[in-house]
Amino acid sequence: MNEFWRGGQLNQNEQIAGVVAELRAGSKRGSRAIELAVSAREVLGSNFGAISFIAVFNRAFGIPLSVLKQAQAWCGFGWGQVHISDDEFKGLLDPWIDRSISS
């Protein structure tokens, strides 16, 4: 069971903070954009969407909103009419993830 679930109530702010921590830890273990996005989607479940994706990646890695707006069109999410490829998604996010690890 998700560690953010308490007594049948899920505190959304705690859930987001937990996902941010999990993304940071995953990046330090070598996970990059696709693995981290899939992990966030799995942890957030039905709460995962474009806004939560943008929120957790912005908080975890300081990725600018303009970059995340482009990244949310990733084909792996299947949102909207326009999709970017895995390589485009990684190209947008991996440099920011790598930068956050080295700082």
C-alpha cells in the first residue's frame, strides 16, 4: 500500500512531497526522465495528470514550466492531440535531471 495513505485519507500535499522525494532519490540511483515519469504516474495513480506531472518535476528538479509544458505532450502519457517521442521527452528533461544531481 502507498506510504502516503493514512487512515483512508490521502493528503494531496503530502503525496506530492513524497513523489518529489521519490523522484530525487530515483534520479540519484540513475533513473532518468521516462523511468521517473512512469514512477510518478504509478505512485499518484488516478491523481496523475498534466498538472501533477508539471508540479512534481518542477519541484523535484527545478525544470522551468515552459519545458514541462512541452514535455507533457510525451506519447507515453497519451494526453491531447500532439505527442512527442521518447527521445524528445528525454532530450527535454534529462539535462535538467542531470543538472540537479550535480548541484
